[in-house]
Amino acid sequence: MDVNLSFVVVAAMVVMSIALDMVQEHRAGRAVDALRHSVALRVRAWRDARLVELPAQDLVTGDVVELSAGDLIAADGRLLAATDFFVNQASLTGEAYPVEKRPQESGSHDSDALSCTHAVFMGSSVISGSARMLVCATGRHTELGRIAHTLAAEPPPTAFERGARQFGLMLTRVTLALVLFVLLINTLYQRPLLESFLFAVALAVGLTPELLPMIVSVTLARGAVRMARGRVIVKRLAAVQDLGAMDVLCTDKTGTLTEAQLRVERVFDAEGREALHVLELAWLNSHFETGLKSPLDDAILARPGIDASAWSKLDEVPFDFERRRVSVLLQREGQRLLIAKGAPEDILRLSTAVEMTGGVQALDATTRERIERSLLEHGEQGLRLLAVATRRIDDASSDVSAADEHDFVFVGLVAFADPPKLSTAATLRSLAEHGIALKIVTGDNESEAESFSSVPEQRVKRRLI
């Protein structure tokens, strides 16, 4: 009777432990499914000669989808029409730079699917422009689906799971050794074989920690509940222990450590002095720009007090990721002015003169070196920079192209800051106190990333002021 009762108690403990683990992971899975449903991707497709909005999962081969800046591409397809269409397909190729896509020209052919300039793929995002796409593959038949299929293997065991397995194997070996030792001793002393076997079994039961699985599951489940109160969903209970044993944290910077809201921090000329004239030119460039507005443009246009009524736009050279600049041709009182705004290195390379206190002067090696040193110093402070330059157009033509972007007059620089969140300084200090090393995974330049790394309680506080 006692043996049956012990068996029932042990079995009940094991079943309760497994049930608790399954219930917790099922609840976490339902929460994740609800979150996915709330952010389900929707697309604009042509159905019955009408443009309708429908869930991405309803797309089928042969659908025609309209794409524009900011859209996520929900299927593989080829372009029927495109205008200044750039996509980011880093999830497939690992290439961080956007790629221009255009409809296929007659006779052209690409051997590699991912290098096709007329094909777009599921998982990519539209950076700028607009296009019309014919759906050729959906779901598991897409390039991303094939990649996902190769990654469908079971995830490797965590450090906690490996440790628990090793501990269990160690207990098994110790128990087996003791049982055999007891049987050997009883045999040497010529004890009854049945009694010796029952004693060895009782010893094995006594050495087995029946409550260990339940204790582990209950402890991890309580940790998962506490994290859920902090709005963190735990899908695998073993991840709770992994989080507690963490010694290196890899984190994104923009939007995680920072507010992801750029603001104009400083505007200065080639001599390093504050210059509102530089901001006015940058504002006019952003104001008359018709392409996709970047966060830098939004930060510039947020500055009030600039009047553009006296200016009229004649033409524009839109931004692309090879030139890394945008130029607009404006006119005021019969005078034409080409205003360029873009990456400081490229603007400086195309400049032959510089605007100084005494007027426009030739851009000599000394001045160029001083500007480059200023770029480096501001980059080390974690600031992003845009250069502004101008060029007067004397002919009567109202058209400009990239070929006209030369012999600029370097006017100045606009510095932007993405301020840290109010909680960042305390978080980084807490990580340092607990011996956790911080690794920032970011696409920003090295100087900007380093501004968050060493001595976080001082650097971040300085950026918060």
C-alpha cells in the first residue's frame, strides 16, 4: 500500500510539473499570436478592376500589388512599373544599402534571382518611390520561405537545459553505482536476494529528487509572471534563467537606447560659428524637396520662423544612395540658386569655394582640413551631420541634373542629435554594476556608437543635458 501511495505521489508531482510548463508556454504563445494579429500586414492589390486593401496572407499568384515608400513586401514578384523605386533587402542578402529596382528591359536576364533588378522579394521594405508588382510566389515558395525552411530545425538547448541534463545524468550514474554497490555488499553477506533488491530500489527512490522538475518549473514560471508584469513575454521558461545568467548584452541603439527622434542640435559655418543662414538654406532644400522625407528633413522643418514665400522651385535632383545628397534649383527675384544638402564628405569633395566672414573664398587645403577635423570632433560627440552648399546658375535653363552638382560653395553644417531616453543612463549604470558588458549593434558610425559605450554614467548624462 505504501509503495502504491509513493508511486501515485511521485507520478502526480511529475505530471503537475509537466502540465505547469505546458500551460505557461501555451499562454505565452497565445499572447504572441494576439500580438501578431494586431500588427498583421495588409497590402493594396487589384481585384475585379478595383484597388482594395486585404491581408497579406490572402495574396495569390497573379495578383497585382501597389507599393509605395514604407511598405513591406509580402510576396515575391516582378515589377510592371516603377518610379525612383528603392528597396532594402538586407534580410535576404545582408547588404545594408538600398537597391534600386526597375521593370525588366527586353532581352535582359539575370542568372541569380536575388541580383535581378526587376524582381522584389518577400521580407524586403520599400525605402522610396512607388511601383506596381505582379505576384509570382507566396508563403513557403518565396525566397524568404526557402530560407526559413532551412532554419526550421529545433533550436539548440540553452545553457540551463544543458546543465539540468548533465545534473540528471550525474544523479543517474551515482544512483546506479550505489544500487549496484548495495546489491554487491548484500550478496557478499548472503542476504536474501529479494530483500536486497527491494532495499536497492528504495535507496534509488530516496536518492531521486522527485520534486526537482516541479520546483524548477514553478520557479521559472514565477519569473515569467514577474517579467510579464514588466511587459516582457517569455515563450520558453528556460530563457528566464538564461537572462539571469547573462554576462553580455547586445542591443540596438536607435529607438532602444535613444528616443529615435532627431532634433537640430547645432548649425554652424565653416569657421565653427553659429549661422542661421545655413539653417535657412537647409530648410529651403527640405521644404521644396518632393521625394521621400527623411527624419533629418523632419527635424529641419520643425524649426519655425523661416519664410519661403519669396522663393519658387524650378527643378530638383532627387536623393539617391549613390550620390547621398539632394539638390533643388530655386529662383528669387530672377536669380537662380542650386542648394545641395547631403553627406558632408561628398559635399566637401564637390566644393571649390567656402563661405567665410569676409565673403566667398577659395577652398584651400588648410580650410578643408579644418572642416574635416570639425566633422570628426562632432562625430565623436555622437552627432549626425549634414553639409549645405550652394551654386549660382547663370544660364536661363530651368533644368538641372546630377552633372550640375560641382563647383559648390561650402556654406556650413547642420548637426543632429538623437537624445538618449531618460532611463538609459540608469540602465547602463545598472548593467555595469552587475558586471554585464554592453555591445551596441547599430548602423551608425563608430564614433557615434562609442559615445554610448565607455563611462556611460558620464557620457549619457552629458547628452541628456
